[in-house]
Amino acid sequence: MDIAGQYRISAPRDVVWAALNDPEVLKRCIPGCKELEQKSPTELAAKVGLKIGPISATFTGAVTLQDLQPPERYTIVGQGSGGAAGFAKGSADVVLTEAEGGAETDLAYTAKADVGGKIAALGGRLMQATSKKLADEFFSKFVAELNGPAESSDDAAAAEPEKKSRWAKWLGRG
């Protein structure tokens, strides 16, 4: 199954790139993430609990970052096993493009996934809908992580120094 999406993030591209490579940020954003451990700069081990239709399972697996072109793009390749529930494997190409003169970033992704075992028996339409929902949940949390809580336009000007401080943190300058 294939899914794709695009998001606008109110942060410079290098900040978004740093966050996409920060295991603590990823752990907070991945739906159902119980554990996420960085094994090397390009390898992570994960444990994720998910409910897909009537099936609940904890998947353990590995994620590898490939084709890195900082801060523009990379490919995430992962596979996991949910025991009797089955397995999942897939990849996602993530592309970051500067927007608004570099003050914002457009994040686009295209992903492919394959599943087997009991979860595969749920049918393609349910799996497609669930995959899209999980991707949207991850990226919504990720965007909120970088953009901060929603604010009114009156609060936006007052929040600007705090936003710069958060960006400095991602860049290791705060």
C-alpha cells in the first residue's frame, strides 16, 4: 500500500531535520511508541503498541535511515514483528523544502508498506485507512512539537522569542 502527505512547519529546514533525527522527539510523536533506542546515527530499535481493527499487538523492530542528504531528504526503512498478529515492513521517502524565505519548511513524504499474518487478513481498505491515520497522527504530533501549541494571532508576536529559543535548542545552540 502507498500513502503520501505534505505538511508546512513553522521552523527552518535545519531545525526540522534535527528534530526528525532526534529519538526523543520521534518517541513522543510515533503513535503507540513504548520504546525507541538509537543504536547508531542511522539505526534505531523500536517497540510500538498498535490496535488495528480488532487486533492489538506490540511490534518490535528496527528502523534504518538511508540515502541521507542533510538537511534535504532521507529514506526511512523499517520492519517489525507483532508475534501472532503478523509483521509489517516498509519505507518512507521524506523531503524537506525551504518555504517563506527559509523561515518555514514544507515536509513531504511518500511511503510504502507491506503487512503479513493476521493483520493482512483485515483487508486492504482497512489497512490503507489505518496506515494513513497513523501517518497523519505522527506528522500532526511532529508539527505540533515544532510549532508549539496553537496560538491566537495576538499571542503570535509575543511568542516569537520563545519560538526562536526552541529552534536554538534543536540546533544545539540553546
